[in-house]
Amino acid sequence: MTTDIRLYTAGDAAPVPAWKRRTRWQRLQQAVAPLLRRPGFSLALLVVLFALLAALAPHWLSSFAPYATSPADKLSAPSAVHWFGTDELGRDLYTRVVYGARLSVQAALLAVAIALLGGLGIGVLAGFAGGRLDAALMRLVDVLLALPGLLLALAIVTAIGFGTVPVAIAVGVGIIPGFARTTRAEVLRIKTLPYVEAARLGGASWLRTLLRHVLPNAWGPVAVLATLDFGAAILATAGLSFLGFGAAPPAAEWGTLIASGRHFLITAPWVSLLPGLFVVAVVFSLNHLARSAEEHAR
Amino acid sequence: MPSLHRLFAIGALALALNACSPADNNAASKTLNIAFWGDNTTLVSVDPFQVYWLEHRVLLRNVAESLTDQDPQTGRIIPWLAKSWEVGSDALSYTFHLRQDVTFSNGERFDAHAVKAAFDSNKAFATQLPATFGATYLAGYDHAEVVDDFTVRLVLARPNAGFLQATSTTNLAILAPASYKLSAQERSQGKIIGTGPFVLEHYTPEVGARLVKRADYAWASANVSNKGAAHLDAVEISYIPEESVRNGLFLQGKADILWPRNPFSEVDLKLFQSKGATIQSRSLPGPALNLYPNTRNNRLLGDRQVRLALQKAIDRTSYAHTVYNAEFPVVSGVYDVTTPYFKAQADKLAYDPKGAEQLLEAAGWHKGADGYRHKDGQRLTLRYNLTPAESAGDVLVQDQLRKVGIDLKLNVLTRAEWVAGNASGNYDLTSTYMTRADPIILQTILDPRAANSATLATNSYEPQTLPKVQALFDSGITATADPQRAAAYGQLQDLLVDEAAAFPLYERVWQAATAPRVKDFRWTAEGFAFLSDIQVGQP
Amino acid sequence: MKRYLIGRVGQALLVLWGAYTITYFILYLLPGDTLAIMLSASGMEADGLSPEDLAKARAYYGLDRGLFEQYFDLLWRAVHGDLGQSLSLGRPVTALLAERLPQTLALAGLAIVLSLLGGVGLAYLTAYLQWRPLKTALTRLPSLGFSVPVFWMGLLLIQVFAFGLGWFPATGSQGFASLVLPAVTLAIPSAAVYAQVLQRGFQGVWQEPYIATAFAKGLSRAQVQARHGLRNAALPLLTLIGLQVGNTVSGAVLVETIFSRNGVGRLAQEAVLRQDIPVVLAVVAVSAAAFVLVNLIVDLLYPWLDPRIAHTAKVS
Amino acid sequence: MSQPPLIEVRDLSVSYRFAGQQTQAIRGLSFSLQQGETLAIVGESGSGKSTLANALLGLLPGNAHIDQGELRVAGVDVAKAGERARRALRGRTVALVPQDPMVSLNPTLRVGQQIAEALQLAHRRRYPALDSEVLELLAQVGLDEPALRARQYPHELSGGMRQRVLIAIALAGDPRLIIADEPTSALDVTVQRRILDHLQRLVAERGISLLIITHDLGMACDRADRLLVMKHGELVEHASPRQVLWGSQQPYTRDLLNAAPAFVPRRRPGPPAGQAPLLRLSNVGKRFALPGQAAPFTALHDLSLDVYAGQTLAIVGESGSGKSTALRIALGLEAPSEGRVEFAGEDVTGYSWRAFRPLRRRIQLVQQNPFAALDPRFTVFDSIVEPLVSFGLLKGEALEQKARDLISRVQLPVQFLDRLPKELSGGQRQRVAIARALALEPEVLLLDEPVSALDVSVQAQILALLEALQRDLGIAYVLVSHDLAVVASMADQVLVLRRGEVVEQGAALQVLSQPQSSYTRELIAAIPGYSRSVLPVAV
């Protein structure tokens, strides 16, 4: 209330209509509302939120214990009790998928975070500094690009050990070059835009310009790439799990579930197919979100 | 889901049709297709002396032959390339009288010189690379004496009760002298010439091998009913690491024998049987699939009570029936049943979770809020090192132990890390196995003086037990009479179970599924097959 | 142009050297002891041997030299075309590569061709179609293409096309038929990427004023798309093809495992596990060289496809 | 008038559907065009004039829909005809000279190929004389060295040359009508005039009808026989140029006419004698090294200027004249290769950014393109106060108060502070940009083509705003523009630049009414409407 009064009294002669700064939340709502009206976007968002919820609080989504074996129920087909059926030790697959989300999502998030940090760092530095530093950093990125991703990941995983974190690091390092290149291109593009020049002329330091103008505006394509790579990281992690570099059993990330279920493709296809379809759904949803956001921004 | 089912139903139907189609090229040319699991990628070699990979030994059994053979039923050593033999009274000299009608596939004559060449070059290789697998078979061997062209005397420096059995193995198979003129590496890549019913045409690592029959073959051992040349023209061996692909090939009729390392799961078994396949099974001689504890350095398993509780907490019946199938034998001792001097310990290995819990309570381990047992603020966590990946059975055991409050950590490692872990004693449980139809093979695992990993062998026993075990091993190897050996190895098996120095998990049954058109599949004593007996025809 | 070429080749060599060196040192960071692996491969463990036996074995496997000594030795010989001896296979690496590379090249080559055909075809069709629902559906298809794990896709393809329909063999390295399924598996993610990029390219190009110019000449939609649309829309694709080489090698590791193909990808994967450094290094060097070479070609092709880009200094 | 009209539009309505909303682009439009006639359609952005051009070509985008009416071109109703019939019209009956020559040619095809394609289509086949006809056309549209041009790619040609190529393409099909959609707005004024003259001559020679679509009423009056004035999709006026200029009945047309800045140099007092200039550039030059070339490129040479408080100095020049370089040097964004820059008596030549920073509060810039000058993620509030925050001058309530002051200063409602740039029109954005520049209360404001991107009516408002601000705040302006009419309405001093050289310099009245150099005269002559003395306001 007080602000309103102040506002009215402030505009001395002509009464100025009430004006309050909109919060960021309000602006976000306005930006997202038209997207939410698209059924495809909402559905994709639901799938991704489900995966995130599963990662945060899997016990809300399933009443079964993920690791309790039940030899009598082994390899039972999907039913009302076991939505995704059971695996070779009689564990409820749906529950394992839900609990697997924690590891997979964590690994993917960590991988993307590593790639983001590294990529943004290299990209911003190269784009901003230019000259020799730029050339040196870009050659480093070229080198990383030239190394086949999975082999690099394999080498890193064997160097630092099995498990979720090493896999995430390995995958993350593999996707650094993409981030670095995108960030650099964006920084180079935005650096020359009139509003950055205007900010500089307005007395903003390079750091302030970087933090307030360049990074937030470069963020769009980078965020889209991050969303895409989040999906790619899930797939890459799954690929490594397939080769036998996964989380410590009995915990199982999605890749491990698909990979270990593949032995039953002929006799009990759901053991591999349903986790597989779930992963496809999540990654596809992520891709869809990224694309929708990108198209919306354009 | 229904659509999925339909898709795969169509697939299965097509498979069935394919499997039944009689007009197959293979039938006409009498080629047998064998699908093994993946090739050994760590040691790429088909040199008999170096090979420990079971699949390669199957191949070698049919290419290279040995002085003796072993009866798969009784375990007795019977003549093969040697018609007869005498063992010196000191058990240090073995005189073999050789067959005189045997030639190598390159035309060279098989005689005492060839045997001497084989044993001497094997010994030379073992000296150069003491780590090589065949070295254990050759233990104690000193030199060979050519008595006459067809009589050779092998002289040992110290007694080795298993030596006669060793002469029946693929590892001491006799290659042509020409083969020993080549380097070990060339032999490893498939340049081997033997006296067997088949000739190794080529070996391509990780892809496969091809054997072709030798028309003039006529010196089979008594184990083989077909005394002449093989019925088959050729054998195509392929290494297919992907289980579903391998099974698919078999179901499609592209493989006649499906022969993976691990036993079939129940669903696969039923599927194959429903398609008319026969499941061939044989327990592999040698130790069962045992876990070996680390009792030293104040590790938790240093407490015998805890070890005994662990022994009781493993539900071996459930293991065999869940991971494999209802007919699968439940492991009943530290050796597999096909090992000579096997002694069953089924009652001591019974599942008794209550007993396990009582033992653990008595040892001071009490259940905490997390469902696991604790003592002095420490959780009862056991670290199980395994490589290259965990099996469903490992996970099942993990869950079984969880029920009595033991936290089993499945520590999946690369082979390198696993080896390093064994050597440094950085584990609570670890597992390894060897295959040989003589109880002596356990020494390569559990006797620190002869084991591949002395650390692993030492760590398996509490300090006071080790001398007792070594004494039993010694009496087993020096005894020349059967009853003495039986007594020594019987006591050894009792001791290992009583002291819980080994935790058997399952009987190492080797299973192969043979297509309906495959007849007369027969196991050797060590769990390989004589392919010359096999006939292929209309199902 | 000549100066550009020299500079570009120098840069390529630098990248190659970087890739080689990074890989070498990552491999040396691996925890396992190579000797222990070699010994355990032959059924023995290092602690079971006496120090003299250990030293003998070390010398037998050529592991008795220092880290840098081995590095420079390997590098020096690599420069001279000798990629060393495989530690575990006991054969010259060049021989191994000569044996395995053709398999992988055939696979990757067919995969690249298939992915281009598939990707470009799909995008071309999407751009040409005007019926909204189908167009939208085709636009979403690429996303699906790279949402599926490669190995899983491979297994499904085997189930359906090899075992279900029996059109192609499931495994093996003989003949063209055995190449189809693995190549398709390998091609799908790349095709999806190409399709998506090209679809966007077309979306952008259709908005370009020169398309209106072309239409105003009286060209039909098909003519405009073929003569004025495709080339301009496909320009970003060229860079991408270069970048996809790396992904193809990664994919080959998985695909070769599933289809039991005896290629370089699988060789590399196994070599990493047994720390066969010369083999891993050689594979990395070869794939990095392929990557660098393809990208070099792409860079040199660019001015030919897009006349606006010239490698000579611009005259303004 | 026995001949039927070439174009006959009756009661035409076109609408666009976007995101579920329908917007009317053309409402009930009717007009006709005779063979050989030149008709201009005038309107600001959003008036529907480009939609009309597309409709005539049958090239409406997919989301456009012809709601009603007829659209006859050479007797064919384009609104109802099929794609095949429409295609037959394009190129051969109706041709297009598009808006922006820089992007209207396919960048990956040679110029000759693009013309040949059009010729081939017109003849429906390849024919031997094709190449020579391409060259002939190139010569006809006034390009030198046709053989060279035919082999070149579009990016190797200047904008004017490309527009000529586009005209050649339009002529290739020997059409009866050419639609020129804002044909020259992207080009420099002098080039604009030459190309339009050339186009009109070619059209007149061939008896082709010309439909000019433009936002520039002056240009339309110069060129057309008849004018259609459109606003929001509706026809506002249909008249001859003379009628429009001498007394339009329609207020909108009158507004448009009045909004166009009249070319009337201001008579204003010069700087008070003895006052020191705020900004002084003395003999400033700038050279850039070009890659691969020894001789540097001279962007600016020997420029001297003084800017006094409350006065406006205009720098006039076409693209490449060095006017932007001059601005950047004045702002310290670029260091001059020679000469001196002084601000309020302080020599700031070669100041680092840090050293220059305090001066930023006194000298500010308004950029050319209001669409890119605002950070798309910043609200108007954030944008306006950013300089204040950067300098840490105000915060909290005082900052909000200042923002309200500034926004009302540029005559925008206070509520706009919340908006994002994308929610603003071009004129509104330029106001925000001006407000931002004013935030630090500078003494000198550099205006880089401040209105060139805006519609005429908006231009007038912005110019009026600038005028008012100068009057109220006494700010000195440096105005950079290519538009002499804008310059005439604002400037006290004028400086004409051409290729980095100062062509003429002096008081506005003197330079514009008695230009000394031929180049200045040419520039003045190129002002639309100047050539005919029909402009009443100019007198």
C-alpha cells in the first residue's frame, strides 16, 4: 500500500498511474503460458517433471522396494500389480525405473553441469579475450572434438573408476566442445550488438557487460543445447552402462536396466523394452522442450 | 503391450519356421556351426600350452591330442596317443609307449622325438614366462628321455600326483615339431599342427575359427565311438558376445550348437526345448563357483563365526532355481561333482538364515535401523570384488545376505583393478575358478606356494588353518594310491567348508543347446566335446 | 590459397598431436598395472611371482621403460609409420589396423552414405510437403531418431529384421547383406541430426527473399526447392558431416559389439580395458586423423559450395 | 480505353491467420491498372501494400487467405486460379523487382545463371542464344563489363549493381507488368535515383506497366501517374500526384505529407562567439590495414569539426563515407590514426576505456537501429536506468523516480517501464534508447541515423522529440544521416563526407541552399520530390 501512495504523490503535477515493477516470476509466467497451451509441450513437460520427481523422491511414485528380490515372481509380464512386469530376479521393473531415475538424472545433470562449466568457461574466455588465447583454446576444443567421445569416456572411466560420478565426468568432458563452440559463437555475436556497445558507453565495465548482457543473452542457445545434451548425456551414460561401466549394483540406472534386460529380448521383451521406451520418452520430451523453447524464442 | 507381444510372436513364429526348414546348405556340406560367447580379449591365443579359455580348449581338443585321455565317467586315465605307460615307484618317472600309426596333419610322424620336443619347448616357454597357464600342469617336470622311437620317458624332479592327468589335457597336447619351430606368437594366432581329427584352418580373434576334417584320421581314444575320420566335413566356430543375438542365431537355425559360458536361464531353456533342442549339461571339473574370503588384516571375515554365518545365509537352492532353472543341480561342495575325489557337503551348506542370525548375534553384530547389522559403530559391510560385470546371481546373493543383515557391496572392477585388488588384499570376498579334472587344480587358487595369487590363497585362511591345508595338499600330490588321495582330498574339502575358507555359490555346469539335427554330442572328462563323433542330419 | 592450405594442414597436424598426447597421458593415469593384466591374462597374478620372474616378464612385454621414454619412442615411431606392437596381441599394430580398419571403414562409409540419404531425403520431403499434419509429424521424427539409445536400436533391428523377417543376417562380417543392419543402426542418429539441421535450413531458406525472386520468375515449387533451396539450406550440413565423424567412431564401438563385427571400434574398447596403450593410441590417432582429414576436406569444399567464403584475402 | 485493364482488383480482402488469431491485411480494395501505366501504392508498414504485391504474384504465404474479391491479372483471376495458371503469369506477365537487393539474389549461383534461368523459363527451353541474351540484358540494365558480371557471384557486386541484376531478371520474361516492391529503399540516395530513372526508362521503352510499392510519398509523387494511399489495409486515397500534393482531401495523406521532413534548412543563430566547443576533432584520420594488401584502407581523412552546446552538427554521407568511423572516434571507441580529439578542452585522444569512463556521463550515443539497441531481456526500466546503475549514481526509490521522469521525458506512458523491447514498436524503442542516453544527463548526444529505420510519420515524431529535448535541455547533437531532409530540419552546421574525405563543411543554410560541390548538389537533387517543383511546402 505504501508504495502505491508514494507513486501517486511522486508524479507531482500530472497524476502518474500506478506502476509497479513486474516480478521475474510474473514475466516467466507470461513467457511460458502460451507454450503450456500446446498439448505436446505440456505432455513433454509432464514426462520430464515425472523423471525429475522420480529422481528426487522415488518413494512417492512406487510402493515396492527397488532391490528386494522375489524369485517366485521372476520375469512376470506387465500387469496391474507390476506395471512394467518384473525382471529376472522378480524385482518390480517400474520401481526400478523410478529409482533408476535418481542415478541417471544425477549423472546426466552432473555431466551437463561439467560441460556447461567447462564449455561456458572456455567459450566465454575465447570469445571475450580473442587473439592468441582464443586460438589456443579453440585448438584445445578441436583436439577434444577429434577424440572419439565414447573412447575418451572409456579411457576416463577406466582411469578414475566405475560408478555414476566418473561416468558423468567422462560424458561431461565429451560434450564440452559443443558448449564451448556455441558459447563462443554467441559471445562473439552478442559482443558486437548495439546494446552491448550501448551498455559499454553507459559506463558498464566488461565484467558487468558480460554478466548482465552477454551471458544472459548467450544463454538462450546454450540452454537449448544443454537441454538437448541432457538427453544426449542420458543416452551416453546408457551406452557406457551397456559396455559395463555403470553404477554399483543393485542400484541400476536406466542404461543398466535396458542393457541387462536385453538378454530376455526374445523371451521377456518387456524387461528391456519398457525401460527403453521410458528413456526414449524422457529424451524425446527433453528434445521437444528444447525445440519448442527455441522456436518460441525465434 | 499387446502389440509388442504380437511383434515378437511374429518373430518367434518366423524363427520356428526357419529352424524347421530342412533345405539348409549346412546339411548338404555337413558343416557344424557352433556359437560360443565372446572370445578371450585379454589373452589372444590358441597355443595349447597357454590357453585357459574353455572355448579354445574345446577347439583344441579336436585339433591337438594328448598322450592319454580321461574317462569322463570314472575319471580314470586311459590310453590315447600312448598305448600304455609305467609310473616309476618313486612317482618321478613316467614311461610312455606310443602308438606307431599316428601322423601330424602336416605329414610329420608322431614319435618319441616329437613328444620330447613338445615337452621341452613347453618347459622352455614356462621358464621364459613363468606366469603362463600350462606351467602348473608341467609342475615338477624335469626332462624327457627318448628310449626308442616310440618310447619316451618323462622325468620329474619332484612328485606330482596330477602329472598323469596333466598328460591327458589339452594344455600338454602334442603339436608337430614344426609348430614348435614357430614363435609362441605365431602359434597363438592359429599356426598349430596336431594329430586330431580336425585341422585348424584359420582362427580370427573375436570372430571365429574354422576346422576341417582330416580324412586319414584313425587313432581315436576309447572315449570316442567313431574310430575313423570325423562325420562332419567342417566346423564353423563363431564368437558372439551378445546373448540375445546368439540365441536368435540358434533359434533361426544358423547355429547348430549354442554353447555359451554361463548356464541357460529358465526361460531360454524352455524356449530352446520347445523348439526341439537338446540341452547338454556337464559340471565342469575343478572347484565350484566359490567365493574366497579375506580373513587377514582385521577384516570382518577374520571372525570364523561371521564366516560360518555367511555360509548359512546363502540360499544355494534358490540361487540354482532362480538364476538358472528348477532342474539345475544345487552346489554341494567346494568342488564340482565331476572332479575326482569329490566329497559332498550338502548338509553343511544348507540354507539356515535363523542359524546365521544367531551366529551373528552371538558374534556381537546387532541389527540397526537401516536393517543391517552393526558392531562398535561399524556396519557389517562386505566388499565383493568382481569383474567384468555382476551377474543376476551376484545380485540375488546380495539380497539374500541383506535379509540377515549383511551388506554385500558388489564392487565391479576392470580386470586390471580386480587383479590389483586381489594382490593387495583390498577385498572381503573375491571369486575365481579353474577347470581341470583333477583336484590338484585347487592349488592354483588356494595353495600360496602354487597359486596364481599367493595373497588370495593366504588370505583365505586364518593363520592357524594354513599349515593344515598345505599339509593336506602335499599329501594329495605325493600320494600315489587312490585311497590315500581320496582321504587327503576328502579331509581338505571338509576343512575348507568347516573353516569357511570357500563359499560355494553354484555348480559350474556347462550347458550347450544342440539343434535337433545334431546327434551324438559327447562330453570329455574336462567338459569339452569330441566333435568327430557328432553327426548332423535331418532332425 | 597456398598459404591458407599450409596453415590449415599445420593446424590439423597440431590437433592430431594433441589428441595423441592427451590420450597417451590419460591411459597412463589408468590405475591398473599393465604388467599385472598381462600376467593375469595368462592365468597368473603378479604377487605369485618372484622379483626376478617379474622383471623377466616386464622385459618380455617391453614395459621396463619410463613414461616419457615410452611416449617419445612411440611418438617418434608413429611419425615414421610404425605404430608399435600390441602388448596383449603380440602383433604389430599396423597389421591389426590393416586387418580391422576395412571392416570399420565399410561400416562407417555405408553409415555415412545412408545417414546422408536418409537425413537429406527426410528433410527434403518435409520441406516439399504442404499438408500440415504430415509436415509436423515429419518435423518431429528426427528428435525421435536421436532419442533412442544406439545399442538398443541395434538389438531391436536384429530382432525384427534378422530374426523376425529374416531379411538380413544378424551378425558376421561377410558380404554386403551383413553390413546393412549395423550401418542402418549407426546411421540413424546421424541421419536424425542431418534431417533436423536441414529442416531448419529449409525453414530459414524459405523465408529468404531470393526464394521469392525465384518464384517470381515462374519456377515451380519443386524447381525452386531443388535449384535455390537445397544448396543454401544444406550449407550448415557440411560442417556437421565433419563433426559427425567422431560420433560415428563412438557409435561403431557399440554397433560392432552388438553385431559381433571385428572392427576398430571394438578393438579400441577392448584395448582400453586391457590397457594396450599402443593399440588405443593407434586407434585414437587413426580416428583423429580421419576426423581432421574430413574436416580439412570440408573446409576446402566450403568455398566451392558457398562462393561467399573465400580462403584468399578479401578485397573490399 | 477499349483495351481491358491489365490489373483489375475488385473488393479484395486478405487476412492472415497466426496462432489462432486472424488479422485483416487488406480490406475491400479495388483498383485497376492499364497497360503502360505507372501506379504507386503508398503506405507505412502494416498498410497491406506488400500483401497486395504478393497477392498479385499469387505468392501469398500459406497462412494468408483471400477472403473475398477478384484479382484479375491479364484476365486471369489470381484469387481463384490454380498454381499452374499462376505460374504461367509469373515472370512472363508479372515480374517482380524485390525490396532488398542485398538478399534477393541466390548467393550460391552466378549472376548469369540466375538471369539465364529466367530467360529459359520464358522460352520454355534451352536455346543457343541464351548466353548472348544474358549479356545483352546485363548491358541494358546499365552494368559495365557484362561478360565479367555474368560470371560473378552476387556478393561480389554492390547493392546498386545487384538491383540492376534483379531488374534484368524481371525483364527477362518480357513481362507486361513489373511490380517494384520498395525497389530502392535499401540503397544510397544517389544510387536510388539513378536506378529508378533507369528502370522507368526501360519500362517506358517497352510499354510495360509499373506498379511501385513504397512508403515514400515524395518518391511516389515523383514517379507515378497515379497513387493509391493505403492505411491498415484500406484504400485511403486514389489520386494523381498533383491532386495529392495540392490539396488532398484525406487527412491521413496530408499527415503523411507533412510528416516527411521538408527540405527546408533552418535559419538559426550560429554558436555564440567566443564559446569554447564541447567536442572538437582536429585533423582526424583513420586507416585500417587490410589483410593481404600492403596499402591500408583510408576510412577517414583530415576531419575537423567543432560541436557547441545547444547546437546540432550534421554529418552527411552515403554508406562507406566514414561517418560512422567519425562517430566512433568521437566516442573513444576507436583510436584515430592521426589527429586529436578534445572534449571540453581535455585531450582525450587515445584515452583508455577506463580513462574515458568519467566522460561517458557527458557524451552519449543514440544508435541507428532501435531494434537491436535494447537488450531483449531487459525491461524498459532496466534499460533506461542501466547507465545510472553502472555508475552507481542512484538506487531504490530515487532510481524508480528517475525512470519515471525519463520515460515521461520521451513522452511514453509510465506503464511502459515494465515492457520488454519486443512489446514495443520501433518508434517506442527509439524513444527508450533516447531516454537511456539521457539518463546520465549528457551534454553531447551523438545521433547515429536516429530515424532511418522508422516509418515516416514516426520519424517526424522522433525528430520533434529530439528538437524539444534540445530546446529544453540545451544538449548538443552530432547527427549522422544520409537523409538530407532530416539533416535540413535539424542541423545548424553541416559536414558532407564522401569516401572518408570532407567534401563540404559549413553552416546548414549555406551548405544546403548554395552547395559548393557537385556531390552535395547531387545529394540534394536525389531528395525525392526535389526535382519537381510541385512540393508546396518546399517553397
